[in-house]
Amino acid sequence: MTGMKKLALVALLVAACGGDDSKKIVLPDVQNSTCDLLAQTGCPSGQKCTWIVDATPPQSPQYVGHIGCAPAGTKGDAETCMYGMPGDTGYDDCQGGFVCSSYKPKADGTWPAGFCKQICDHQGGAPTCDADHVCVRYSGLFTTDSTKPAIAGVCDVACDVFNDNDYDGSGVDSMKGSAGLPIKCPLDTVGCYGFPSGGTVPVTGWSCTNDINYTKNQPTGFRHRFPCNASGGCADSMGNTYTNSCNQGYIPLFYESYAVQTAICTAVCKPLNCYNGMCGNQDINRPGAAGHACTDQDRMGFAAFQPTDHCRFEWSLEVDRMTGTFLRSPTSDTVGFCFDHAAFVYDSNNDGQFTVDDKPLPNCSELGLTGTHADGDLNTPATYWGASDVPLGCVNTATAGVTFQGKQLSEKQRELMMRVQTPRAPYSREIAAP
């Protein structure tokens, strides 16, 4: 309300001065607080529904903004744009339906130039991004409450996780382009980031995103097994982790173990089917495909990769634990994450808890394709479990298809998911602004 009074006062002063109308300041329509960001409705002619920056540090204790009406700009998709100063002019010069990517100042207080990006509905409604883009949410954009998700996202360039990441941070000698495809994220400081959906919208997608910690802790950086917390500089001061908290090619996906509830940076890998008798010579398929495997040769780790590290298929993390709904994505069977089965336990003594008394999850190479799932075999992991069981992610969806009923998991598979301690650390799914 204070901001509204301030703007109204400025408008009255301008009007009272008279003179040339062309020199009058055009202010946002702060009277309208109900405009629809996605539909671009609810604003007067010539205005757009957009994100307006009210205040930023150091002038304000925290970054503050709101959704409201402001004059529509002239800049279109991917054109260079700029925000005005916070407050009366805290809006960008993009056209309606677009927003400038530089919605926050740098650490030194200066405002960088950005690019106009299309606004999209990250829940899958209209407006949608085209096939070359992914709808993603950014931290502090389109939300006025840190406890609530943003009501919209922006369209970022879609990329190939194996072609567009500098996995070792070596710059010129990086692995970008190793898949022989055109590089979509050409800058060394930009990687291909994404997150498994967990069975709820939005669908898993990978897009070009700033590696905000590109220069930190090199040469190991924030890579595999690095604790992603505030004390190490990976999480923010409040302990929040984001999709791009870790260096490119790694995301803060899993907990360190069943006993240590700290998110760790997790390497992205290329999975291969692995189960007893079908895991390649000497279980070579276990860590994933050569060149993108969970090994010290293919990935960089804060700690060495373990013999129990397995490249877990992405689809096993695209299932809603409560409803059993599987939300397939274009990369369900082609992308994986390095996961140490031995670091997690399942409720092998059937007491409803996860403790040191429980058995660790078995390695995929020990299992047949299907297990007995019989209570009498609870203490025999290699018999009770099967490689097609969702919580293990040992094989692709075609091989594990016996466990599906349409897009829903069978009741038995849902039961098995609840029997395993959730290894996935909670994080916002948002991208942190640079």
C-alpha cells in the first residue's frame, strides 16, 4: 500500500506541473493487482502483466518484487533487455508475454543486461514452450512468498546433457561436443541442467543454465559427492539448494546415505541395463556406458567412485511415491544418476524404520529380473528384490515393463517404494539466478 501511495503522489506531481505531455513519466498501473501473467490479461491497453522489482539489497534488507501491470516494451524473444531501477521503474523493456532474464542485480549492485524470454506455464498449460525450449522456474521470479512456488516459468534453450556439459571444468578441453551434436550451451560457464520430476509436473527437462559456482573449489569443484550445504558454499545462506547449485553435469539429488541427511552433488551418467547374467563382462554395465560412466575416468568426484556406484535410470525417479504415477519424459531411458545402493537400506526387519539393523539395497548385478517380494525373503536381498523394481533403477522401462499398468505402478511396486528409505534430497526444483 505504501508503494501505491508513493506512485500515486508522483503521478499527481507530474500532472500538476503541466507542460509537454511527451515528457511525462509513464508509471505502472499499480491499481491493478489481479492481472493474469500467463494469459496476459487484466491490464490497460499498452501495458503488460509482468514482474516488477520493488527493492533490492543493499538499499533494502532483501529482494522484493511483485506481479502487476507496467508499460509494454518493444524487445522480443532473445533480444537484449534491461530492468529499470527498483521501485517506480522496476520493470523491463520486453514485450508482453516475455520477461528479462536479468531480474536481479549482481553482487556488486550493478544491473546486468539480459535477454527477453517467453513466459510459460510450468504446470503444462498455456502458454507452452516450443520443442527447442524447456519451461523452468527461477528463484525469486513470479513469486512473492518464498514458501510458495512461482506461478510461471520462462522458456530456456533445451540441450543434451551429454553434449552440453563441461564435466571436469577444464574449459577448452571440456567434454562439450563429445556426442558430436551442435553445442546448445556454448559458454563454459553455462551447462545443461535438469531434475527428475518425481512423477509430478513439470515433466523432466534439460535446459541451458548458468553454472553459478563455476569458479569455486576448483579443481574438484562442487561435483560428485560434494556436500551441498551452506557451510561449503554450495547451498545459499539459508541452506536452500537449487537445480544449478552444483557444477554442470552434477545436481544436488541424493542424500549422502541413509544415516547422513545432507544433499550431495550427484553425477549425471548414461545408464545401461544391469542384472544377474545381463550386466556385461565383469559387470561392466553397472556404472553406465563408457565415456559417461560413474567412474573416476569419466566423472570428477569430491570423493572417489565406489564399486557399488551404479548408473540409476532416470525413470525410477519419475514416479510419484504416493500415487504410483509415472510421468515419462524424453530422457527417461537415456539419462541416469550415479547412485550407491550400499549407502541406503530397506526395511528388512519390517519394523517401519530405517536403521543400522536393516539390510542395504542390493547391487543390480546380484539380482534376477524379478524378485519374490515375499515377507519370508525380506532378509535375503538378492532373492526378495528384482532388477525391474522401481526403487533400484537397474533397467530401462521396456525391460521393467512388467511392473506397470498403463502409467500407474502396480500395488506391489508402490509397496516396495515405501519399503525403501527415500534417497532423494528435497530441493526447490528452481534455478538460482546468477
